[in-house]
Amino acid sequence: MIKSDSKKVSLELRTALHAAEAAAVISRAYYHGNFTVTRKPDQSPVTQADVECEEKIREIILNEFPDHGFFGEETGQTQSDAEHLWLVDPIDGTKAFVRQYPFFSTQIALMSAGELILGVSSGTMMEELAWAERGKGAWLNGERLQVSDIDKLERASLSTGNLKTLAAGAGWQKMGKLVATVDRIRGYGDFYHYHLLAAGKIDAVIESDVNILDVAALSVIVAEAGGVFTDLDGAAPNLETTSVLAANPALHADLLRRLRGVVD
């Protein structure tokens, strides 16, 4: 699975990859149906697969690192004062999973002393496994990732997340001007547009309806591929993150200015 620099891969990354593989076995088994769906208080769906995947990931990680904290989408947070905190969304894209289209993934990240240092993103049904460790580069199915060098918005491809929340936000008019400027607009969504960004196949991603568990791992992967990953205000990802502006470094500052309404 790990084709490059395998001897330099940390125990933490090996454990995260093992946990992602174990979760993939569970999600594949449930993918074509025969599972129950319940609703959380916010009315978002949760399935047996979500819960079982997270339980397996938690078991694997905490068996290896019993002193680490764990923050999961379904089972909550333990040891919140731990220096090392694992951030896990066992099935990011549960709505896609329930309706049997493949834009869902397992997201596993490690935060150390408040900084994200490791990320694994497993697009199970699309057979895309991306990973990164801080300072060691980013990889997809064993191939090194690198963001594009497109430096003009008029040549750039932009992918957006949930347009419903973007449209309801105060910056919708600025977003409209941006859409009219770029070369191509798409809505790949969930994990997939971050994999495309890190691979240099698109140039920017904008989302306004996320939580840190959705994007923690992806932020490490994009950054290690040479990209810039912030929220829509330009802040680095943290436990309170709810939006994303991710792009290659040639475009990020210009995109941020335009979304703020400050255009030279």
C-alpha cells in the first residue's frame, strides 16, 4: 500500500492506515443496503455502518495509543486534555452512503499540541486512499501529490461544497462574482474535491458547511501537497472550523481578497 519512503512512515500513520482499511471492510459490507438509519438531533442520518466503523477505528487506535485522546463523530470525545488527539469521521458523507453513491469516505487525523500533523482520507468505493504526515509529503494510492501551478483565476477550476449554505450566507454576491471569473466551476463535494486539489487536477475548493472532523485529515493532505488550507476568514483549521478555502498558493490570497470584497 505504501510505495514510497515506507521505512520513514511513523507508527501513528501505519495505525491510521490500518484503521481506515478495517473501516472500509465494514462500510463495503453495508454499502448495498441491509442497515438501519436513524436521525441525530440535527436531523442528519446515522447508520449502523457509521457506528461500527468508528468503534473499530477507536479500538485499533487506542489499543496502540491508550494515552491519546479520541474525538469521533458518533461516539464523542475522550481525554480532551490529552496532548495527542485523534479526530475521526467514520463515514463522512452518510447521505451519499445511504443513497448508494460513492462520494463518502473515512477521515482520520491526528492533532498534537493543537496542530494537525497527520491525515488519512479513504474514499472506499472509489478506491482512493490518501495520506500525509507533516513534513513528509502527501500521497494518493502510493503516488506523490502536488497541487497545480495555475496562477490566474481565469484559468482556474473551482469546486464548491453545499451551495445551499453558501447561498444563505452574507458573501453570496461575492461568491457569484468569483464564479463568473473562474474558468470552470464544479461541485465534486465531500472528500473528492480535496483529493483532486492535492493532485493538481483542480485549483481551489470553497465550503461553508463543515466541521473539523470532515476536513482535519484533508487539511494535512492539501498542505503537504503544497496547498494552502484555511477557513473563509483565512484562519488555520482548528476544532471550531466550519468553512474552508483551500487552493494552490498562487491563488489562495487572491481568492481570500475577493471573498472579502477587497479586489485590486
